[in-house]
Amino acid sequence: MQDRDGAKLALKASRTSFPFVQTVFADGGYAGRLEVWARAKANVALSVVKRPRALSGFEPLPRRWVIERSFAWLIKNRRLVRDFEQCPETSEALITIAAATTLIRRLR
């Protein structure tokens, strides 16, 4: 399944757990008809962050660095460096614990 097709399933499923989310940021690979579909079917604005054509070298893109930084914080937990879990529920629980630990550390 392509990411764009899977994004439809993920956006639809996320509306029950996160109805308050109004804008979703996505990579340039999600541009096109998915933006229109997200507004019409999932009732969410899909904002695609594209890399400027004139950009040479590395430059952090707006809003995209937030996701990369968050993943880096989660990967600090040794158990999440490799995905050895057999049950998705176990992986989800470990990610939740890692995220909670990260938030608690930042509150201090």
C-alpha cells in the first residue's frame, strides 16, 4: 500500500481519537488529491511542507523539524532503537512510556 493510500486510513481513524486536531502537516509526497480528500472526508486541513526548489544544501523546513526532533527524543530510549516487539500493542505502550518520560523530563 502506498503512503498516500495509508494516510487516508490513518486520517479517518485519527478523527475518533483526536477530533480537536484541525491541521495536519505532511511531507511533499502527500501533495495532490489527498489534500482535497482530507478536507472533504476527514474534516482536517492537510498542510504539505515542500522543499523550496532554489534550496541547496541543508536547511530545516518549517514544521517538519518538529517531527524529526520528536522522533530523536523517542529514540533516546534504548528499547525503541530497534523494533524487536512482536505485538504492535507492546510497541505502542513503549512509545507512550517514552513520550511520557520525555515530557516529564522537560517539565523539570
